[in-house]
Amino acid sequence: MRPWIRNCLFLLFLPSLLWGQPADLGPRGSAGDANSEDDTQRSVVKTRNRLLNKSIEVLSEREVDEQLENLGLSREGSIYTRRKRLKAALGEKEDNKPDFAALAGTTKKDLPMVIENAAEGELMRVDQTKGGVLVLRGRVRIKLRSGSLEAETISVDSDRQEVYAEGGIKFEDGRAKITGDKFIYDYKLDKGVVYNTKGTVAPAYFFGEKVKKLDDKRYMLEMGYFTSCNAEKPHYSFKVDKVVLYQDRTVVGTNVRFQVGGTTVFWLPFFYNNNLGNGWTTQAGKNNTQGLFIQNSLQWSTIPSWSWTPMGYKFRADFYEKTGQAFQMEMWRQSNNLNYLIDIGYANHKAYQITSGFEDRFANYGLGTSAVTNQVDKGNFWGTNIPNIGEDRDPWWKGRIFLNSKMNNTEKDVTRNLSVQYENFTNRLFEYEYGNRYQPSNSLQSLYTFRDVRYGYVRNNLEWKLDYTENRGDLSVNINMKRNMLFYNLSPLSKSGYFPTVDILPSVTIKNSSEIAKLPYFETPVYWDVYLTNTLMRFYGVPTQEKLKIPTSDGSYDNPNGDYKENLLRTQNFLQGETGFRTSMNFGSYVSLAPSVYYGAKKQSAQLPAGNADTVSTNFTSLERSLARDSYQYFRTNTNLRIGAPILFFNATYRKLEAEKPDLQDPILMKNRQHEMELSLESYALENFEVSLKTIRDLRTFSDEYQPQPTSQERWYYTVFRFAGYIDFLDGFSKRKRTLLERKRSFYTGLFFNNDFVYHTPLHRPLSNNFTLSYKMGGFRLPFLRYIRELEVGGTWYHIYYASMMDNYRIYAKASIDITREFGFEAEIDSRVTEPWRYTNQTDNYYYQRYILNTDPTSPFTSMNMNSTNFGQDIINGSGINGTQARQTTALNVNRAMAVLKYNLHTMNFRLGLSSDLRSVPGGITGASQVTFYDQSIFFSISLTDFSLGQEDSSQLSRIRLFRFRKRPLRTGYTEGVESE
């Protein structure tokens, strides 16, 4: 028989084979009537399915979720998947597709699969139960419940409800794409196994003996390896005995070996990963003061199993030749109800001193010799005057805890918020010495942060804080406790530490704001505000040493070796309460008035410690008088008038506060504690431009005793004119979309500028001008550069009129550029002009001494460089072309410079960097003076910052960081509506 005839007969008899009914080609009898009834039944089912299909397609997402919840089904997945799940549950099936209900031994609504393509088919066995084995051959493609399968041969067993496939297996299930030699699938349980497999669960690639589909979200790989490298021979991979891959990119594996080029680099007994991101970094290098060093960072993220457990960890282990070792750990959690950061650290610090010798940068194969020594003076030997010189180690500890807990009950309109902050350092230089490194960021996983500036981490101040706020409807109650601490250098230095300066124990604030009425004409609400606060504060002085209980032979109770204790100066109390009304009125579209009026009272008092009650000093008496003047009943008003449209509007704010019944009358201010008018003219005609002119007029009435009385001109405050904006070279001045995601592009270029001109109104002359200009671009590809991730060049000029020798200049630039797919560089430089008079040609001794130092201009003066220069000449001299002496006498000095060459192999990153930071350390016998020098280091970094498979390369700039430059530049400094980077 010819093949095409056999195929035609197979297609003719296939419906009867599937339904278990013989083909009836003759006249219809009783069997024909039964078939007619079946046809009618099928027509009804098809009609019902068509109507059901149309009705489900028009349901909204919320309605689909509600119906799935009623049926007890999952609501996960896309809206397409949820609609499909709902159709399957209600018995809907697509038309024009073969029906395998009989073959599966189930009804039609439990449709297991659909044949999409087959060259030929054969039913191997048919019995009275309508069971059998259907064999399909030749480029077979069938659609399963949760994917599709392609193979050379597919056998469907109706008894076991299994599918067997061999030859050229291709299985697709959502993001999973699997190939192999053999395939077994249970279409009742929707589970399967592929042998000798190779495939992807995007974005991971895996290879192994077999892969099992455990359920809709999980795949398990046995005796294989997985990687996110898409090369034919992967550059790196994770070799495992068993690994489970989830569709949400979570990976769980055992006996994991990380291999690079087939060589095992490190081994992990257990591997857990999720899409929150992980990172590992190792860097080694050479620093002027730290010597040779190696730094290690491991960032690990998990999906918390409990409502309070961390979602991320960061471990750091650092080893330094000259300064010791440091070990630190961070844990954090981010959720709707609980957020916290726990940061603890220990350092085995080695004391060091900077030597007077210069560093030879060409010694030790170019690494140089360290200009510091660990041979320090540890004091005299016990009972002798012999100095003890040697290595001195000191354990340092640090701890920081930031916690925020929230509760929101919308039914009862109750919210609670608890915040706790605690930080403590045994030595204020902990982060100064051990805080600089390249490391993955906590907020954006797998992204590098720039090398930290060391001198910015001296922690002279600490703050302990507890804040609790509860809102019930219009009522708000806040309880706040706080302690501020300051680091004191004490004698001996071993007694130095943190001691309190101010305590708040506690501060209680109660507020209520209720809408009591509406203005009849304006239809705006009138609010009744009630405010009550009470604060108890303690003020401390310089710590004092404990006294001896038994005096010495000379009658002194001073103990030079005694411990220091806090020195309480006074306890101060502040109480204030007020009530009032506020509303707003709109007179058309261009005029609005927002008045408010309040009446209240406040009381301040102070008490000496119990032990010092009899010692009332003159200073304390002055304080009591000052607090008595600030204790009174008062009436205050704050009214705002706005006229105009955003293109140009006038804004006036009137403030007045009159004191009644003070404890002690102020002889100068009398009742007028505040009386002023703030005036401004502003324009927001363009979306990202701001033009404003602001000043304040003092309206207070002073007593006749105050002489001389201020003139009308002296009552004006400084006038500030601001002109700022961002010029987008792509969109111009047109209204831009809010985010880059809405614009659907990831590149930007533009010019940011800000100019603040301050006019000294009382003296009728300019006072200062602060101008900043910056060009920013990123996301571009050029023929000779693969990708410009970030490029910014800018500067600031702060000019003081009539004293331009005190001008300030800053020039900075930074860039992150990929030259090829793997190779690129990062650079940053920040320069300051430290001798501005050399740029303004005010270099004569007469001008500087007469107008700046107020000294005799005829006296000899040689302590400063008074040679004129310019920016171009400083650039040439700073390069070293004209010699070392010319480079050391430039007016433009580098504050910070860094350059990094980077080589990226997928998610494995190699970096070679050089940094130079202007650093200051305490000097002299008491540490009161400063020693300033350049702290230079060279380092090599190796990092793997993408354990989570498929995240962007760690060096790539995310859209979130790109959008940093697209925020409204004029919103900087506002506390409301601030958008973080």
C-alpha cells in the first residue's frame, strides 16, 4: 500500500479509534440515532465552550482571581495563565483539536494533550475499556498541559496515562527548554523525566544525566552541572550531584564545585541561591599606610522562612600588613512590616606610626616600601623610666543596629511605627581604618560601589534613639528617646572614649487634627489642630575622673589613673501646648490664601544636679533668666498668599508671634518675638527649570532702649536669586516622561546647572555667587567604544565679592566606559583650588595683609605662595612635565583620584586599580594638630557577583542608577517626595 493511501486511511479512521467507536459508512439505524444524539451533545458542548471562552476573556484580573479563589485554585502566574487555569477547571477546551478523553480514560474536560503534528500514527491495542497505546512517528509535536514536546517517536499509554518519547527530544515549558535522548511524562500528575539532558531554565544552562519536573515551578537535575554562561564550552559552571531549579530563579544544590575552565576553584557542601542576589569579592593590593593587604567579601541572600529572619548577609575578612586584621558581618531585612540592619565587627588593630622617610615606589617589584612602622612607644616599663618600644595590639569592636517595625490596620484606622537605632565603637577610627574597599552594594545587589574615602569615616559622634508613633484616626502620639555621644581624647589615651553630651528622656508629643467644617463659598475644609509636647533633656560637660577616697600625702584627691565618668551639668524641661485653626481659600485659578491662627503657651526650666544644688554659678543664673524670657503664653499666625500660575507666581508668607504674660519680660523684644514677611517671586514655566527671587522683611517693633534702632534698609534680609535646571539634549524643553522605563530607552545626555546669587540688601552690594555646571551622559555606543555607561564632568565656583582671595573652586570628573565586550575602565578625579588668590592675580603682600589679615602691609611676608598662575598652567605643572618642584606648587590640588582597569568574563570580574586620597590624621603630642598627606594604594580585585544566574553583570549600570540623573534636580534637599537612587 502506498504511504499516502495509508496516511489517508489512518486520518479517516483516527476519530473512531480515539472514541472507541467503529466507523459507520452505511445507512443510519439505531446506531445512527445514537450518533445523532452524540453529534447534538457535541454541538451543545462546543457552543457552551465558545460562550465560556468569550466570557472568561472579558473578565478583569480581579474577577479572574476571585473565581480562582472560589474554586480553591492558585492565583499565581500571568493573567493568560490564570485565565487558562480557570477555563480548564470549568471544562473549557479549544475547538478543532483532537479529543483524547477516551484514550485517557477520562472525560473531555480533563483534556491531557493535543496532537499538533505527526507523519503517521498507529493504535497498538484497543479493548473494551477504550484503552490502548497510540504510537506517533515522524517529527511529532504534541501540546501537553503545561508545555509542548517534540520527538521522533512518541507513545501514549492510556492505561498508565504516560507518554514515552525517544529521539531528538525537545521539551518547552515556560522558561524551561530541555533537550535529551529519552522522555517519560505522566500527564495525570503533570511530571516528567528527561535522560542525558541539556537545556535551560532561563537564564541558567544545565547539563546532566537526567532532569525531573517536580511540579509547575520546580525542576531537579541529577549528576550534572549548571551555569549562566551561554558559550558552547562554558567558561565557568557549578558542578553538582543534585540541584533543584525554581522558576523564580531560586537554586538549591548539594556537593557543589565551582569550576573555571573545568578546574575546581572552591567547594561548597550546600548551595542556596535566589533572585535577591549574591556576591563574592577578593582583592589584594598595596597601600601607603596599610602595607600589603587582602580583602574578602561574601554577600549572601536568602528567602526568609520566618517573618523576622534576615534576607541577606555580608561577611568580610580583611588582612593588612601594617594595621592588623578585621572581621565584619552584616544582616538585613526589607519587608512591609519589619526592616533592620545589624552590622557588627571586630579588629585586631596594630598601632603604627608614619616614619619620616620617603617611600621608594620602585622597590619590591614596583610595590614600594611602606612608610610606616609598627615599632611604637607603649610607655615605660613598670616602675622604671625605660621606654617600652615594640608592637602594640588593641582589640577594636563596633556594633550598629537600625530597626523599624510597622503595623497598619486599615479597618480600625490604626498605624504603629517603632524605630530603634544603636551604634557603638570602642575606637572612633574603626571604619576609618577598615572601611575602604570595593564591595557589592546592599541596596542594589551585584553592583559595585566606588572606593570609600577613608577620612570620611571618623565617627566622632554617635546617636542612640528610640521612636514610637501611633496614629488612631486623627490622633497621633509620639514618644522619642535619644542620646548623643561625643568622642573625647583624654589623658592617658587609653581612657579616651565616647561620653554623652545630650539626653532626651523622653519627649512626648500628642497631635490631633480634625475637620470640623467647610467654608460655605470655597467648599474647603476647616481643620482644628491640637498640639502638646513635653521634653526632658540632660546636658553634659567634659568627662571627669573619679576621685580618690583616701587623699595622697599632699592632700590631693585626684587620681591620674582613675576612670572617667559622665559629667551632668543640668536637667532642662520644655513644655508647650497650642490649639488653633487653619484652612485655605481659592479665589479662582490664580489666587489662593491659606490662613492659620493658634493660641498656646510654653514653659522652660532648668535644674542643677542634686550634688551641686548649692553651687549656683553666674552662668546658670543667666540661663535661668533666658529660659524665663522664653516662658510665656502666645498668639501666633502664619498666612500664605499665592498669586499667579506656575509660569510665574508671587508668594508671600506672613508670620507673627506675640508673647503674653512672660515669666520675665524681654526688655528689647517686648511682645514681638517674631514678626516678618517672606516674599518670593518664582517661575516653573519649564518642567526642569527653576527661577526664584526670595527675601525677608523684619517687621518687629523694638523697645526704645534698643539704640540705635534698625533702619528701614537694615530690616531686609539677604536677597537670594536662584536659576537652576537640567537641559536634556534629547528631549529639549518638551515635557518629559517621568521615568526611563516609560521612555523605553536607557541612554541620556544633558547639562545640569545651578546658580545662587546672594545680594547683601542692607549694604546695597553683592555678597556671593555659587555656580555649578555639570555635563552628564551615559548609555551610548560609539564606533570605537562599545558602551559609555557613565560620564560626568563638572565644576563649582564659589565667588565672594570684595574678597575674591577667599573664592573656592572645585573641578571633578568621573567615567565608566567599556572599550570592548570584556575590557573597560573606570576613573574619577576630584580637584580643589587651595590658593585661589593666585588665579585672581591678588598676589601682592599689601592687599592680602591689609584687607585679609588686617596687619601692617609694610611688614615682610613670606609664609604663602604669592606667584600668579592659571588653570592651564596648573594642569601642565600637575602632570609633572616641568618637574617635581612645579608640581608641588600648583594652586589646583587633587583631592581624590582613582583609576581602575576592568576585565569582565560574564559575571567573573577582574580589576586592577590605583587610588590616591587626601588624608588627614591627628598629629602632635596631644593629637590636636593635623598631618595631611596623600594615601595611595594599588589593588587587584577578583569578584563573582552573580550567583543568582541571569542578573546583570556587576559592572553594568542599572536603570535605577541611570535614573539618578533624571530626577528633578531642583528637588534636592526637600524632605517630602524625595526619591532615592
